[in-house]
Amino acid sequence: MRLLLVEDEEGFGEALCASLKLEHYITDWAKDGEEGLSLGLSDVYDVIILDIMLPVMNGLEVLQSLRKQGIHTPVLLLTAKSEIEDKITGLDSGADDYLTKPFHREELYARLRALTRRNAAPTLSNLAYGDIYMQQGSIEICCKTSGLSLALNGKEYQLMEYLLRNAGQIISREQIIEKIWGYDTNVEYNNVEVYISFLRKKLNFIRAQVSIQTIRKLGYKLTQDKQE
């Protein structure tokens, strides 16, 4: 799962990123509202953790800009105890939940789990396309036509899920790198090609009638093979 943390307090941000990493969250960290808005507009995150008190743009301005530009990523606001009006304004502006500082990390994790469950529930059908599907909580790719299934490793699973959720749409190599590896990475395009190759072999193995098409100079697209 990929998170965006928008937080200007250096020590708090570092500690929270380290804690989230231990819980296996991939976290990008923006240190002011302008950077947070720019990253949030990429629409590659599962949840945005957004502090209200930020330099350049405050968190409420960031939230309102995201919603106005069609970004529906769940947002968890971080607020101070006295900011009752900000909490109300934030929820009215499209925030999904808020957490008052200071907070226990376990409460943060619980709220993140709740937000992702809430966000995923209406889109589980997106994990099926053509004759392939991935069951909730499973790391296998399955084929309804052949009855075969095959386990995926971590990066294969993330990439296959991303392709399924955007089936029929072209996804660029840059989008894949940002979603699967993050912004602060040295991963190159050939890494994407390697994992695309792995997935193609697994789709062939389970005899799926779905393939990953390369769109020259643009990226990749999950398509249904034409049957005679």
C-alpha cells in the first residue's frame, strides 16, 4: 500500500515514516502543502495523511484543491486538540477521517486499515478482467477458462493489481514506477519491463485469454485477446 504523508515537522515526519515502513507501508513524504498537492494530484496513493498546519499552503487548502481537481483518494487529517472548526471544515471539504495529535501509532494503523477497506469495497470487481481474477486476500492470479492459478511475488502482485484496476487503459512506465517503487527510487525502465515479462509468462502458463499489450512510446495496457 502506498501512502502520502504531508507533514512539515521534521522529527515527527521522520519517526512516522520509519514506523509506517515497519508496518510495510510505502510512504512518500512532502514537507509543505504545495509539494503535497503536487504529489497528491498524481493519484497514485491509497491514502493521504495530511496535516492541517503546513507552510506555503495549509492542509485544508490542499484538500480542497485535490477534491476540486477530481482526486478522490481517502484523506486522513492530522489536527491539534483545539482545532474543532478545522475538523468540521475538513470533513465538509472532503476529508474521510481525522486524528488528533498526539496519537498512538496503533490508532493510526487502525484508521488506515479502515480507510482502505472502505475505499476498496466498491471496487473489488475491478480485480477481475476477461477470464482472469485475483481473489481478495490472495496472492494468486486465476483463470476462469482453464481453471489454473499461479502465485505472484510481491512486486508482481502489486503490478498485476495496478493493471487490473486500470484494465483497458494505457499506463506509462513512469506511472508504474511511481506506484510500485515510489518517487525516491533509482529503479529504471528495464525493471518495469522485467516484471511485465514475468507477468506475461504467468498469464501464458494459466492459459489466460488476457494479455499485457505494449503501446509503443506510451506504456502498457491489459487487453482481452480476440477469440476465433
